[in-house]
Amino acid sequence: MTTTVGRAGVRTAITSAVLAVVLAAGCSRTVSGSSHHAVPSAASSTQPPTATTGAPSASQPASASTSASPAATVPDPCTLLTLAEAKKLAGSTLAPGVDSPSPDPASPASCTYTAPPTAPSGQVELFVSLAVPRALLIDRAVKHKFVTVPGIADETIEEPENSNIFIRKGSLWVYLNIPFGATPATLQRGARLIASRMP
């Protein structure tokens, strides 16, 4: 009786020990497997993402080749045509130019030479901006006659009927108006003087 119980106890103890070993091994594999998927390795967590070719990051400044070029500046209109030159173009006595700057480069700054009250009528006006002159847009819309004049600037457009000439260098526009019937030759002479001083 004592021997049977002793052997049964030994078998029970051995069985319990085997089960404990098996369970421990299974738990070890489960924990190991779950931690493998839940925690990234050191290599994957510290490796920076691959940079995209051609686009600088937000924290990295753009290179000189991709940065935008500085915008053109609008010069003082009265420096593009002197009082003496304006008198010759108008063929009359003119007072010193009245300068009207503009805070917005897209809106025209102007210089106006006007004849004194005691002199014959005469006037020379210059409008300078980084936008296409409004007068050019309006007169094109109403189908006015224009003549392209080569060899003065990047673009020179004459409007003989209104004694206007429009000069463009890069993004800078100058609109010259010499009222009271200025000839095309006079307008083109004024355009050459202005273009020679445009930046």
C-alpha cells in the first residue's frame, strides 16, 4: 500500500514537472514571437528615411540653382528721361518732371513733364511698372493699331494713333506718351533713350 502510493506520487511529480517545462517553453515562444513583431529592431528605428531626389526638405534651404531669382525693381521714372530730352521730344518748353512713385511694383510709378501755363501746349509722360500697362491692354481690346518696332528693347510696341509707345525689358515695362501729335520717329527716339537706361 505504501509502495503503490509512493510510486503514484513519483509519477505525479514527474508528470507535473514535464508539464511545467512544456508550458514554460510555450510561453517563452509566445512572448518572444509577440515582442519580435511589437518592438522594431534598432536598425529599423534609427535609420532615417530615404531622401526624395530633387526636392529639399523643409529644414534644408534650397540650393542656389533652384532658388527664385530676385524680383526686378522699378526705377525712378524721371531718371529714364531728362528734362532737356523731354523738351526736345515735345518741341516745347516744359517744367521739371513731377515724380509719382508707387508702393506696389505692379502699379505704375510716373513722371510727367508739363508745359508751364505761359508756354505752348506740351507734355511728356512716362509710366513704369512690372505689369503690362493698362493702356496697352485696353487699346488692344478695342482693336487699336499697333506697330512692333525691333532693335530697341526686348519688346517695343508703338501706337501711332495715340502717340504712345510701350517698351519692355525683362519684366519691366515703360509706357511713354507724347500727346499733341508726336510722330513715330519722335516716339522711337524717346523709346531708345529710355531703353538705354532701363535695368
